[in-house]
Amino acid sequence: MNSLTEENYLKALFSLSNEKGEVNVNDLSKRLEIKMPTVTSMMKRLASKKLVNYESYKPLRLTIKGKKEAALIIRKHRLTEMYLVEKMGFGWEQVHNIAEQIEHIQSPELFAKMDELLGYPKLDPHGSPIPDKNGKMVWKEYIKLSECKAGDRVKLSAVINTTTDFLKFLNSRELKLGLKLNIKSVEPFDKTMVVNYGKRMSETLSHTVCERLLVEEA
Amino acid sequence: MNSLTEENYLKALFSLSNEKGEVNVNDLSKRLEIKMPTVTSMMKRLASKKLVNYESYKPLRLTIKGKKEAALIIRKHRLTEMYLVEKMGFGWEQVHNIAEQIEHIQSPELFAKMDELLGYPKLDPHGSPIPDKNGKMVWKEYIKLSECKAGDRVKLSAVINTTTDFLKFLNSRELKLGLKLNIKSVEPFDKTMVVNYGKRMSETLSHTVCERLLVEEA
DNA sequence: TATATTTGTTAGATTAGTCTAATAAATTAC
DNA sequence: GTAATTTATTAGACTAATCTAACAAATATA
């Protein structure tokens, strides 16, 4: 069994690897807000548990076992978020911190029950895939809204980099998953987009926002 | 903020105090399965946080503040047990270990939501009172079934000393809270009782079982 | 390429939470 | 009322998880 701390390192390493390929001690240190020497020593510990392949001065890599354990923690996190939103009535901007704690609960029964009550969902409230019981996780092929062009009609399918403030911003504009968006124009200077959707005929979205919205063909 | 470990000491001390009045280092040591020197040093820590009144060789006493914090952890535990049973479909014998973990979650919103969804329950699935938001908790005046006599008609209102095995035993006899029991006879030799209830016309209950069943006048 | 900067490791200290061994106080038994 | 037993404390060691300071390797820059 891994400690809560070890689980947090695994999860962070897993996420960073998916985000940017090679992960350094420095990257992990910044993500976890833990000093580099501490990270180095934890990497040695996780290496001794066969969860990480660690060699001095080389990029950090999870082993197959490490990836699986990380994915199963993320599974618990995302099932919890989905449960909190779907069954308890929380908003998608409220669930991260609670799930961050509940993901460490040791009880296969609890998560099996959530899964069952939710009808075995494939995606969490932010559109991210929920890894299956074996830790398998597949992202559908989305593109960023920022990569689309004027005239495109797309469906909003996932949101990434989901800070509370960003999610509150999306709430304020009634931007929800599943929504169809029409891109009216893209400002060449700053890549700001003007879109319409639902009853909103002309909403302006900054490039920063558009980069965090994942869409597919409508 | 108290650590998970500190919370467990507070909770154990609170429960032991309610069970037997004066609590020694030795009692707490046995309850937590932690050696006495460790308990002594934790008591000094909790004393420095004004949660426990500690004097060498004297019985341990929670301060008002310590009692309140302990009761609020028990509140989270019992709300969670109730939620797991009422909203997720777990059996009363399955919820203790999950609640034991979830009681440490730091999220007033989560427990407020459980409370709301449950309709502000006063009792947990075992009939124990749920402390209110101020840590106030009142036990109704129950007596042990073992203290009743032949001919009494009583209502089963709470169960105590609820190990998983005991709760499974109750399940196997269809013994649930709210049930009306008629005491047919009490064996003077070993205090075994013969009772009937529901469709069961003659069930024999050992003294050990009867001491763990709390009843009130039917 | 030599130097400066960034990144990573080693060494050593700190705190929380645990233990065992030794000792001391309190209680119980004779 | 002394001795035996139980209970409690002190002292010292250990692991997990963190830190800072110093040094070393790798990378970027001039």
C-alpha cells in the first residue's frame, strides 16, 4: 500500500507525463510545490517500490505498475467528481478539492458503488475520461477551440486547466459541455474569438479561454 | 487544524469518556492499539493545543474545546454512515470502515450537503445520535434489552458495540431498528432470552446479544 | 570554448508519530 | 505496612516527509 503522499507524487507524475512527455525533477517539484531534494528522495523511494524508473539526471518515468496505480487514483478522483455533481448536486467548480481528498479513500466497495449508481460513466464532469478498473484511459480526439477558424461549427466536449475561477467564468457565460458553438470571427491580432451558442448571439472569448476548451465537429 | 492522528485520539478519548467516565492513558492505549508512551506524548501535544487537560498520573479529560472538536468528527462519521446506508444502499454492517476514513475529510460543504440530502437526520443507522453543528449530542433514554423481563413489549431503538460480525448476526435474524419485540421468557441461569417479533415466533438471544440491544417502551 | 545559469544531488537538520527499555509512581495484595 | 503488580513517564531510537545549504552536473549563453 502507498501512502497518501506517495499517491500524490504518482498522480502528479502521471499527469505531467501526459501533458508534456519528459518530466524533470524540477517540473514535479513545481507542480507539487515541494523542494527538489525532497522530490529526488521520493523518486528513489518510488523506484525501490518499482513504481518509477529513476536514474540520476535523467527524466522521470513511471513504470507500467506506477502508471496503473496512478490511473486508478485518477479513476477514484473522477468517479468522485462525477458522483458529487450528478448525485449530490454540486457544481463542477466545487468538486475538485473534495475529490482530491476522497481519491485516497481505501474502499473498492465505495467506488464500485459510485460507478454503479452513475451507470458506469466514461467521462467526468469536465469531459475527461475516467480510467477503467485496469487503469486504461483513452482520450477522444478533441481539438482546442483556439485551433478552429471562423465559420466552424463545433461541440464543446471537454475543458482543461480547470481552475475554480475558470469554471466560474464558464458558468457566468452559460458554457456547458455538449453545447454547439458557431465561430463567427477570429481576431488575427490577439486570436480572440466571437462565437454564438444557445441564446447568446455574440460572446467574445479570449485566446486563453479558447485554449482550454476542447471541441469536436458538431 | 488537527492532523488525522490527533483527530483519532480526540475521538477515542471522547468515546471512552462517555463509556466509562474516567479514562487512563492505559485505556486509550488499548483502544487505539498504540503503546502508552506514545499516548502520553500525544496527550502533552493535545494539552498544548488546549484540547485535553493533562496532568501526570491523573485521568485524561477533554477540554470543552476538545469535546466539541471530537463531537464534530463523530458528526461527520455518523452523517457519512447515514448517507452510505440511505443514499447509496450499503448495509449497516458495511459502513463503519468507509466512514472512519471519510470523517477526516475537510469540507464543510460535503457534510452540509449530506445533511441536507438526508433531511437533517437526528440518528445514524445504528440509532446513535448525530451531534449537531455545535457538537451538541443527546442520547435518548434507552435501556438494554438485557435489563427487561418476561412479558415486556419493547421497541428496538439502537445497537451498541456494533462489530461487523454482530451486525451480520442481526441481519441473519432480521433484527432491525424500529422492530417491536415481545419477551417470552428469560432463562435465569444464563440470562438468555426468548423473544418474538415480526414473523419470528421464537428467537433465542444470548445475554451478550441482549446487552448490545437498546430498547424503549413499545 | 569558457562562463553563467539552471537543474539535480548530497548532507544534515526538523517535526510527527511511532517504538522499546528503563525507571518511577500508584495501586493492589498479602 | 511492605511487597508485588499495574500504570505512567522518561530517554533514546526509528521512519516518513519535509526543509536549507552546499556542491555537482547539465545546459545555455556570450
